[in-house]
Amino acid sequence: MKRSIYILAISFLAAATLKAQDDVYPAKPYKGKLFITGGTVHVGNGQVIEGGSVEVDNGKIIRVGTGLTPAGDAKVVDAKGKQVYPGLILPVTDLGLKEIGSGVRGSNDFQEISDIDPSIRSIVAYNTDSKIINTLKANGVLLAGVTPEGGTISGSSTVVQLDAWNWEDAAYKMDNAIHITLPSFITRPRRFGGGGGRFGARAPSDPVKEAPAKVDEIRTFFREARAYQAESAHKETNLKFEAVKGLFTKQQRLFVHGDQLKQMLIAVDMAKEFGFDVTIVGGSECWLIADLLKQNNISVVLQQTNSLPTTEDDDYDQPFRVPAILQKAGVLFCINDGHEETRYRNLMFNAGVAAAHGLTKEQALQAITLNSAKILGVDDRTGSLEAGKDANVVISNGDILDMRSSIIEHAFIQGREVSLENKQTQLYHRYMTKYGL
């Protein structure tokens, strides 16, 4: 009897859960012509076309310009009076790996316990059913670089598109980068929650002694991996060395996480010694060596533009001006939203802050579209509205960089119009209905 009651209760809970699930599903493939007409088209490479149109065929952009005439059987989206943008890209994130930051371990799979394990692949843990993903699409973010954390060499990240049934469907560019986190060389406590990036992490007990030893360990690993790659045949397969093979063949980039000047100088040395394509993630002090980064072709992912200064001696608006300094120096950079509290939805507004402090609006847009695509290695497929690229397109009723006017009305991923519904909009409609508003 007790067992029957137990089974009945479980069945009831399962049915209730199924009924309560969100009814937001990935869009079906759209085969045929699509015309987005009459809008202000922000190409993403600095070009703006007033009254422009975007012609799409089977998910690929065919033409962008003025005077384009829709075919008789084409799907037409009227964008007159609206702004047309490339889909925004969140370059470094634990999206789909972390659902509830603390308290519910079962919803998190972003960090391994090992210290050096480049064979970890974040993509296999990516949860396409995350409730956060749909809130990003509603804000114009259509692609993301899903990144592992923890240890010194954390593993590989993968670029995903945000409208998929499973991680295999979501994968846009598999294992595009290997991520390492350099140790802190100084003890600098977080002030008022500011500083950006991973500066607030607990420093070693004696960073002057411990950090150099850790850097030597990283260098030794890559030297051994280089020797392993040079062998014509291997008696035994080393999975860790195999995982970083793409760094030596230029098929992967090395993303070096660090904010301190000394960390970035070490990243420059590693680029020289091993010939890696290096990107600095965080880089709150990168403005001090912008010319050096340019000389060594090192790109930067700025973790948080809208942030407090790193040190007490910095100007209050120093973080806001870093993008303009990098732009002037010719450094390839993109802007990220690393704030877990906002769930990454302020990406475009971080770019808006940069536009108010030295960048033009088109340069700021490029920092969250084409520049991100270049750093992630997907600029041949996305990042701008150009012929031959995937139709990853966002239509806004206002300036997408301005939180006062940005209202996303349509979003397309590879030509498919994706739903902008999410848990928050569903709750809005629920309680508007409840109270008759």
C-alpha cells in the first residue's frame, strides 16, 4: 500500500513538472528566401546603410544594400524605422554550465577539481535547457563562448548558438580555445566588489614565492607538449598533450585569464616562446601596454567595462576608457559581460558605456560582434551582415547600446526566427492576466 502511494505521488509530481515546463522551443529550419527591408542596417564592420535591406537564402546572407526587391515567395520582415544589427556575441561565459550560482550543486558543471587538465571539454556539459539562455536571446545575444573554469589549465571552450535542442546542435565552433589562469603576483583585496575579471580571487599565501613556480610549471607543460608534438610516433598516447595540439597548429587560441600587468607580460613571453595565438581575458591593466600587445598581435577580451577602477590611483573612469585606448593603439579587442549577478544581459550596455568614453557607436558595436567573432575564430561565418555569412540578425526598435530605448523585436539565427519568450516574459504575462492588467 505504501509503495503504491509512493509511486502515485512520484507520478503526480512528474506530471506537474512536465506541465510546468516552459513552452519555448528551438525554431525549425527555414528554407527559402527572407528579406529584412527598410531598416537602418548596422553591418558590424563600421558601415551603416540607411533604408537598407538584408537578403537571406536558406540561412545565408546573399546581399545587403538598398533597392533590393523581394521575390514573390519570399518571407518579408518590415524593419522600417528600426535598427538592424548582427547577432551579439558573448565571448567568455559559463552560460549553460552554471544555473544557480550557489546552494544547488546539481545545477552547476563549470569547474573541475584537477589543476592541469586541458582535455576537459566544456561543450559536453552545456545545458541547452538553461532558463538563462532565452533571456539572452531576448536581449540580442545569439552566440556565446562556453568556457570551463577551475585550476591552472581549465580545458577547452566552444562557441555555441543559443537556439538548440542539445549541445551537438548548439556547437558552432568546437574546442576553439584552451583556457589558462595565471597566478596572482600580488596581494590585492577586492575593493567594493570592483576591479573586474578574476582579481577578487584569494591570492596565494606568499605570491612572490608561489606564483613564479606555478608559471614555470605551465611553461614546462607546454615545452613537454611541444616535444610530444614533434615526435613522429608515440609509444603511448598522452591525452593532455593531445588536447593542446591545436595550439601548435594554430587551430586553437590560448586564452590567458589575468588582470595584472605582470600576468600579461608573461602572456606576451609565452606567445613569443611557443608561437601561440594568445588572447588575454580580463586585462584591466592592459591599457598600460597597449603598444606591446599590438606589436605581438595579442588580442584582449575585456571582462567588464562598467566597473570600478582597479587601483586607488586610477581615474574613476579608467575602466570606461580602456576600449578607446586599445582602439587607438590598433589592438584587436572585444567586450564581455562577466557579471554573474546580471546573468550576462548587460553585454550591449557595457559597449554603450565605451561608446560614451571614446569609441564611436559603430566601434562599440563591433566590439560585441565582429571583433568577438574574430577572436573566437568564427568571423568567416558570423559577426557582421555580409554576403556569405550566416543570417544571425537582430532587429531592435531603438539603439541596442542604450538600455532606455533598446527593445528587441526580432532575432534570427542562421535564418531561423527564434522565440524571444523566456521565463521572465511568461511570468509577466501570467500576472498581467491574473490581475487583469
